[in-house]
Amino acid sequence: MSDRLRPLLVVAAALVLVLGVVPAVLGALDRSYLYQVANLALIFVLLAASMHLVTGVAGLLQLGHAAFYGIGAYTAALLATEAGLTFGWTLPLSGLSAAFVAVLVALPTMRLVSIYFAVATLGIGQMIYLVMLNWVPVTKGPNGILVTSGLELFGYDLSASAPAYFVVAIITLVSLWVIHRLSHSYYGNALRALREDDQCADAMGLDTVRLKIESFAVSGFFAGIAGALWAHTAGYISPADFAFPQSILILAMVVVGGLGSLPGAVIGALILILLPEVLRPVGDFRNIIVGGVLFFSILLMPKGIIGEVSALDLVRRQLGGAWRGEGTKAGPEVGWR
Amino acid sequence: MTALLTIDGATRRFGGLTAVDNVSTTVAKGELVGVIGPNGAGKTTLFNLISGFTPLSSGAVHFKGRRIDGLKPFRIARLGIARTFQNLRIFPNMSVFDNVSVGAAGMLGVSAAEAVFGGRARSEAISRRAWAALEQVGLQDLAGELAANISYGRRKYLEIARALAMEPELIILDEPAAGLNDTETRELAAFIQRLHGAGMTVLLVEHDMGLVMGICQRVVVLASGRKIADAPPEVVRKDPAVLEAYLGVEE
């Protein structure tokens, strides 16, 4: 198979699967619960793909990704319930608001090195979660928000299970295409250079701070889009959907699939959403099995299913210059740079 | 000859230690200049001062008549100064080609919007430059190989190729022969001479005296941060101050 033909075949197969086979099966079974699982899987594919850009490609260990997902969801839910906007408006606005917050977060934290950056994103993720939980007049606190407006796009009501699935699927596919163009191109290579050695990338003429902020903003944007999809298809959101465990779940998807690989992030998301569903018959044991899959995948496949960097390697580098091997003297200093 | 790079009273203090002490020199366009000195003489610090990785305590650095000290490293790089690192810093988890393409991308600029919605023009310009640099060092057959998987000697050339893909006006090589055996060092010397012959201005820090004395037109000798000699190799070789500080007793 020629190198040019293979990507086309992969794309064609993915399109047939997502827009043909899956909806046909869902339609035949016709259970709204299965549609919800399919939507959830697609939303997490998008979340994992957006995190792939910032953690897998640019190498910034992001521990608060769910917060941007939450900002998108709350933006969509509030605009829909309070301002009466339809999905056509809430979708881009939730992406933009999440991207805006991502830039605000990035500006002070991007100069932080390695593990300090990870801890900062962890803290900011918690802050945003606590705001959702405690700013009761706006977010309704732990009661969450009921989004009753459904999915209306260009005047058509697409709230029924099948059309909603298609909306989620098409938006996810378009987003994946954009992320693919970013991560598997010269732009992605520039981001990879930051992951590998950002001082060195600096010496190549790359504006490392600008690139980090950009990748963070783009990643936040797509997490916000995923949030809007969730708010409009699930119909109900609450702070628990966007808490720390969700950030770790998304990180686990990227790591299991393989850091630096977009198909890896997609596969990782599908495994970690669908595996617990498939294992439903074994009851609570499924959580142990899922944990076991995570544990052994790190142990036996440090580079994930199709990754380019080992997760252990990335974390090791995040922990500071001492483990960088020979380059310690010229390597990044601990703390501020 | 016009000076491409002018270093004027460059001084860098780390606490009580003066790593580089009032060093002045110039590099003319098309020159091949070596910097030597014993361990801790301040050679690498001097390079870091030029490339913007370490700020100057006092003094000034001009490149093409423009003052560059105080600029961020990437801005200095974009003006046309490419460097390699003492401890070989390639991007190990990227292919050989991708490594080199980063050098080209840094100089030609990267834009997220263009990467997504733009045409192939920039992408093709970057890969043309990257291929040209790979061919210059003879690594084109290994382009698809992961950089971590190629031999040490070839990684040295990979790092140089990455710098060449930037199409710089001045290339700064920090101990390019470190860790190479005699045969490899001779090959490298021949390569640097070819590069210089093709019109490249080269500034070279090296431990290997043979390499520096053999190929450089002019040698700057540092000892304890101070410049003690700045002359053609045959003069430096006989300079008593240099013999005392660096060469010690005769070989």
C-alpha cells in the first residue's frame, strides 16, 4: 500500500464506521441509553484529542483539562437556559470562552518549568471546579443545571437520539481533522521540539512561550466544544462531571493510547469509555479490571498502544533536570526560568 | 573585511565567579574562528552570551551592526545565528527528518492557522530546506529513522544539519568533536572546512587542539575567563602565555 493511499483509507474507514456502521447498529437496537454511550465516547475522544495536542505533542503535563471541559459545558448551559441561545451560538461561544480562560491560565504558568507547571494546572483545575461548585447564584452549585433547550441548529430541532448522534459525530470528526492538521505537520513538529528540549527549540528560532500558549488555547477551545456537546446532549450538567478524576481519566486515555499520537488518543478514549460499559455484567469488579488495564498498559507498553514517547520518560523529565542524563548542566533549571 | 559579529567587553559574573571577564573579539564574514581554553575557561559561557542563553553582566554583542545582547535566544537565532550544544541536544523521539525540519520551521515561522487552513507552500519550503541540510551532511538515507536510534557520530552531524537547515549566516559549534575518535574527528574537520569553503562563517569551541589548530584561521584563547591570545594558529602555538595557561609543558 502506498504511503499516500493509506491515510485516505484510514479516513474513509473511520467515516464509514462513525457515520454509517455505528448509527446503523444504534438504530437497529434503538435504545436511547446506547446513544448516550456513543455520544459520551465521542465527547471523550474529542477531550483526549485536545489533550493530546498539549500533553502528547507539546509535552506539557496538564492535570486540569476537565476544567476547560467544564467551562465549555457551563457556558453552553448558561447561554442556553439564561439567554435562550441555540446550539449554533452556544457551541462556538463555549469553545471561545474555554480558550480565553486557557490563555489567562497560560500567561502566568507557561514560564513554569516541568512539574511546577503540572502542579499549577492541577491547582487551577481545582479552583475552577470549586467555583462551579460554590458560585451558587450562577452555577446552581452542586444541584447542577438542567439544559432543556435540546439541540437546535439552523432552525432544525436535532434533539432526537439519532440526529443528535450525527451532530456530535460530525463536530468531533471536524475537530479531529483540525487537531490532526496541527499535530501532524510542521506545526506539530515545532510543538514536539518543545516537548523534547524547549531550550534547544528556542535556539532554532521558535518562540517557545507563544507556541505553548497557542497549543494550550487550542486545546482549551476543543475541550470547551466537547463541554457544549455534553451539555446539549446529556441535558444536565453538574460540577462532578468536571472534577479532578475526569482530568485524570482524560490523561489516562492519552497515555494508554500513546503520547504524541492522535490515533492513539482516540483509541485510548474508546477503550476507557467502552470497556466499563462492556464489563457492566461483572458488576463492580469492572472498575478493578479497568484499573488493571491502566496499570499493566503502563507497565508493559510504556509508549502506549501507538505512542512516540514513553509516559514514564515524560514524567521523569517533568520531575526535573537531574534525570536528563548528560545534559544536566545545560538543561533547564528547576523552578523559574 | 567587515565584522559580522563583534563582542565588546563581554563580562559575565556568577556570584563571586567571573566566568567571562572583559572579552572582546570580532568574527568577520566568511571567517573560521576557534575558541580554545582549559576546562572552566568560559568558552561555553561565551557562546551562551552570544546566543542569548545567558545575559551579559556588562559589555555588548553586535551582529551585523545590530546590538543583540538582551534579545531572547529565538530572536537572535532568527537574525541568523545557529548553534549546536556541547552535550549533543537532538530531539530523540523525533525522526531525523523531523529534527532537521524544526530548524527550518523556526526560521520560516510557524502559524497554527496556516497549518490547518493554509496550503502546502510553507510546508514544502520547510521540507526543501530540511532535505538540503540532510544532503549536506549525508544523512538523507536515514531521514525516516528515529533520532535516538542512529549512532553517536551521526547524531553529531544531525545536530549540525539542524543548524544548517536554519540557513544561518554564522554557525556556532560547541565542542563538535567531543566523544568522537580520531578518524571521526578528521572527517569532521574536513566537513567543517568544506562548510567554510562554501562561504559559511564558523565559530568553533573545541577541546581538541589538533582540530582547532589544523583548520581555524584565527584562534581565540581563553583562560580563567580572560582572553590571553587572539591570533592565527601558528602565532598562538608559540605564544608563551598560551603555552603556560593551556598547553603546559610540551607534548
